[in-house]
Amino acid sequence: MTSHPGPIVPGGSTETQTAISSRTSPGSLSAGRPAQLRLQIEDAEIARVRSALSCLGAWPSDESPTWANIKDIERNFDALYLCRLHMRSWFVPKAVTRESIAAAGAALVDQPADSAALRVSLYQLWLKTKHERMADDDRNAMLTEYARNLAAYPPEQVQLVLAEYAEKERFWPAWAELHTRLSGLSIARAALTAGLRILYRKIETANA
């Protein structure tokens, strides 16, 4: 049986948005060894998701996420389905505003990575790994393409993946390998971001 507990977030955090933001900004993540950096990034991801859910006044249900259950909860609690997170279905009040959705989205966004810094990190990885012989122009073009692709990901997560790769692997990575590792670091953020887009479209349609 689902009862509306009011706005809560995973882990029951009572931190303010300001406290979360100051603790999880890119500058607050130290450049330690990969294992230490991974723990920091995982904590930061949880904090970002908590902050976004708090902006929305979101609350979870433990009931199975069937279409009928979702519709029953939406009707009984005047709510809208958001997404599936941490093995639970999350809902927001039907009166949620565009401003709240925008604030939630902002809590999930990182500052863009510096492309020059990305190229330096990639070149350092190139020097530490085995790879096929390439002309300088071809290598530089490849590093530029990798840097362009990596710029779409949170900078601290890119730093972690490249550091782990340099520490544990012998051969230069295919782009698909880096993409897979990076995607695995922000599954919850990706699910929530997709839910926010759908939620915004619902509100736009309802107000049209």
C-alpha cells in the first residue's frame, strides 16, 4: 500500500541545496588516486540526484511499476510519474512548476570540461598505453575526436575513467570502452534527466 510521505530523497538527506552544491562542485573533488576519486564521484552523484528530487518535492513508491499501479498512484495522490530510481518509482506533485523542473535540471548539470585539458589527459594516456603505430596527424585527429566526445561527460568522471584506464589497462581504449565506463557512472542521473524531459512535455501539453 502506498502512502504519500511528503517530499523525501534517497537516503533521507536533510541537507540544503546550498550545502549540497558547495560540497559537490567540480572544484571540491580532489585529484587523488582512482579509488578515492571514484568514492567522491559516487557521493557527488547521489547528492546531485537528491538535490534534484528535493527541488521537485518528489516522493517514492515501493509498489511494482506497472502501468495500472502508476495510474492509480497518480490519481489517488494527485501526482505525476517521474522515473524509476534505486528500485523505486518516483512521483512529483501534479502542481509541480516549470521553474521547479528547471531547478532540478540545473542540479544535474556540470560545468563543461576544458577541451585543452582533455587533450593533455588523452595524450598522457596515449604515452602510457600500447597502441598501433600512427602518423602524428592521424593521432592528433583521433585525440581531438576523443576530446570532443569526452566533453559531453562530467569532467571529474572523465578524469576518473582515464586515470583508471592508465592504472589498470595496457592498450589504448576504443571509444566504445570509454563510453561504456562513463555511462555506468551516471545511470541515476541519466534516468532522472530523461524523466524531467518527459515531465516537462507533459506540463507543456496540459497547459497548451
